[in-house]
Amino acid sequence: GGSVAAPEVTFAPSSACRSAAGDLLGHPQDLALRGDCGPSPADDGNGTKKGGVCLAVVLPRRGERLVHCPLEEAEPAASPVLERAVGRSWLEDRGGEPEDEEEARASAGLLLPEELSALTTAPCAHGGASSAGRQGDGSTDDDCVVVATSARRVLLLGAVAGPTYAGAAPALPQLVPRRLLRNDHGTVPGPGSLALLQGRFLGVLDHSTSSLHVLDLHMGGRRAGSWRLPGAQKPSSPAHQRRFSALCAGGGAFFGLEDSDNPSLWRFPAPAELLRAA
């Protein structure tokens, strides 16, 4: 019998978001997906395609807003570029850690302000279908995100109406903290460190230990468990850890992208206790 080729994942650039959002993106720090981002929908027989728009929610580095833009070319009216201002008054003016070696050298001996370091989307409502929809502060389920910071904090942010002034254009809705989910995480959660499983369980990747910490958003961010990712120890070299650079979730599993020059994508079925509770 012949050998079976290993499955592959192919990544390709998307010009739609860049062409639609332009300079709003700046230097992206992290991004997440929102909307109908599954396989391309089939034609419904009337010349139109079923399904909604897949949007990238982009966090520019040291940005003051999130940019929502389409990942596929579409009519401008069907996929407008949206912005959400991020309130920054809650970020501490010290306590941040450098994001890389270059920043560490440049900031030696200096106090660094807290900055946003990672992002994923999340529903605002945490009580099931009955609590979905518009919230008491005017936000909707689509308005919330989870962010991590360079001070090793993880928070749920929700949108509130911006301030209005007579004679001025309405201000953008502003994202502000709703809940502190985790404080003093082991290392600064970098880009790709956050992933949401089944709309409830937030996975936070600890790059330094190849560990996955899971928080239950339906229980206010209560710790649901911590697991060492299988395969973190290399059989060929037990003294060296296999590290993972990014995390995503779907289909009852977490997926970890290996941190290497020739990375593999690993699938980790979610623990049974999480699937039973979801």
C-alpha cells in the first residue's frame, strides 16, 4: 500500500481588508474573525450566495481603535469598514513589559506603560439565548472583545456610546472594561494567545510553558482548568520543549501553531468536562 500524505494548511494574504481599510490598520498587533467565516457558501440557485460577511477585527499596535474590515472582496455597501474606539484611561501608566528583545534593550531601566497585546472576539451575553441581543448599556452581543495586556491582564471589553457634544458629529462607540478575567498571567499573552471555544470557554496560551489556561465566561471568567499541551515535549529531544506561537479553537478542539521555522498545526481535542458543560 502507498503512503497517505499528511494534511496541509495553506495560508494566503488577503488584500480585501488592506484595500478597504487602508492606513487605518497601521502595524497590526493581533486580529480575530467575526461573522460568517466558514467555507465559501454555495450558490442558492438564484445567482446569490448564502451566508454573511466574514470580517477581520484588527488591533493596530498601540492603536486607539479596532478596525473591522472584510476578508473577501465585496460591494462596499455590503461590507463597510467599521471602527470601535478603545478607551485607554483604564490602562496603567506603568507595569507593562517589553514585547520583544528590541523593545527591552531600548527601554532598559525605564517604566513601560501598559499596552494591549492580544485580542479575540466574544459574546457580551453569558446567560444563554435568553440574554442575547441588546444589553442594558446599549451594546450588543457583537460589541464585546477579550483583550490581554503587556501587564499580564486579561479583560472583557464592551462597547458604550461615546460622548456627544452640541454641534459635533457623534463620537464612535467606545470599548471599556466590563470584567477583569485574569490577573498576573504567567507571561505577557502575545498575538494569537487567545481563543474562544464554543462561545464560552476562553483559552489563554502561556508561551513559556506551552500550557493552556481556560476560563469560563459564563461564570464570570472562573478558572475552568489548566493543561499542558500534548506534544510539548519533543520525543527526539526530551530536554527541549516544543513551543506554540498561536492558538485558535473550533469544532470541539483547540489548535496550536508550532513556533518554528517549519511549523506544524496541532489539534488538541477539548477536555471532556468542557464539552459536557458547553
